[in-house]
Amino acid sequence: MAPRANWKGFLKVGEVVCPVALYTAASTSDRIAFHTLNRETGNRVRREFVDSESGKVVEHDDQVKGYEVASGDYVVLEPDEVAAAVPEADKTLDVDAFISCGDVDDVYFDKPYYLAPSDRSAQEAYDLIREGMRAKKVVAIAQTVLFRRMRTLLIRPHGPGLVASTLNFDYEVRSAKEAFSGLPELKIKGEMLDLARHIIDTKRGEFDPAAYDDRYEAALADLVKAKIEGRKIAPIKPKAPTKSVDLMEALRLSAGGGKTAAKPAPAKKAKAPASKPADASRRKAS
């Protein structure tokens, strides 16, 4: 079954235009989802909005958006006023500029989408844009209205196609100074730095997404399956707390220079997550 496009429009570079579609590249739909039930009846419970003062249920048509300007004082925005404020969607990904691949800090990356031609007649123009970027080792920056919001997207070649990643706006990314304020400036050198370099060299590898499993999701799948089958699962014993070790001694042990350092075990590929129990799939949220 062909994937359903999240958005359809046009990719425009200068006067070169081709029809394209966005498809979700990363999704959480395969995760186990739970409903909230009434313990006594086993029925699902539903959420309702209630008036904070009267406690009465407020129906959907009586709900409006409000911006708090002071404690308990709100500016009310009607649905048609909010809708009118949304930028007009012209369905065009108009490339503003081509930039070097490493010019955008990773903290600005939001969500990836596959960007593919939506019409066979667009294939030549699509391939031209992709191969032109690949040859010059650049990525494209474009803007469009996506899901009723103005979004900035970074477009880059990806195999035989393109990936468009939505970017966070500057005001959405917090300054690193807030997290790193107060850190002392230390100069690491000598044996300590040499040992750190040695450890990094001995643990170099390549990223293989299939080698990392979601242990929490797998544990949930096992738990649900066990409940269906009427089995009990023994609780996982917590790991012993890590003992505090002198930094230099820890480096020496990690590098294999200490007497108690053990040889690292050969790397094993992580097991794939346990599949969701078929009987439990009916409880997945719609």
C-alpha cells in the first residue's frame, strides 16, 4: 500500500518548478499505546473541559482561545480571528538560498519528511535539483505554510530522493549559555588527555540504527503479552549504583592500563524489539 502524503505542493528553484509531496520519515505510530480505563467497569474514560469556577462541562462550541495578559484577565480570540491570522498557504516550497551542509546547527532540526515527486512529469526537474545540490555539496533552505503554520525547511539529497527537515525558529531554541553558565574553564592535558584520546580511538565505530533497540518498548510488549497469557513477569532488578572512582584511575581502567581492567567483550548486535502482541493491538489508540 502506497504511503499517504502529508502535504502536496511545488518545489521551486528560480524558474524551475516541479510538483512534490511530503511523506512522514519518522513516526511513533508503531509504539504501544494505552487507553485510560475505569478500573471498576473496564470502560474507557473520556476527557472533558470543565469551567474552573462552576465545575460545569463546557461544550466544544462554547470554547474559545484566550491569552492571559494578567492574572485571571484574558484577551479572547474567536476561531475565525485565529484562522484569519494564519498565513495564506500557496503550496509552494520556494528555495530562498543554498548553503553549505554544515551551516545549520543540529539543535534547529525538528522533524524529517521524505520529499518526492508527485507526478511522473516532474522526475527530470526533481533529479536535476537533487543532483545539482549533491554536486555542489549544498542544502536548500525554503519556507512554506505547513499544517497551518509558516515553517522553514532544510532540503538535502538522500539516496535517490530528497529529505526535507522542518527547522525550529530561533526564538524556539534556547541559548546554550543557560545550560552551560558557571562551567569553569579547565585545560585538560598530559596523560589524562592522551588516555581520553586512546579510549575514543579504541571505541570508534559506525552508526547502525538496527543495532539499537527500544528496550522500554520491548519490555512493554512482553508485559502485555504476559498479561494476555496469564503469566507473571519477574521485576527487573535495579543495577547496583556506580562507585565513585578517581578520574585518572577511571581513565586508566577504561584504557586497559589498570590491573583490574577487563578485556572488552566482543560487540554483539542488539536484539530487535519484541513484536507487539496481536491481541493487544486492539487496545491501540486510534
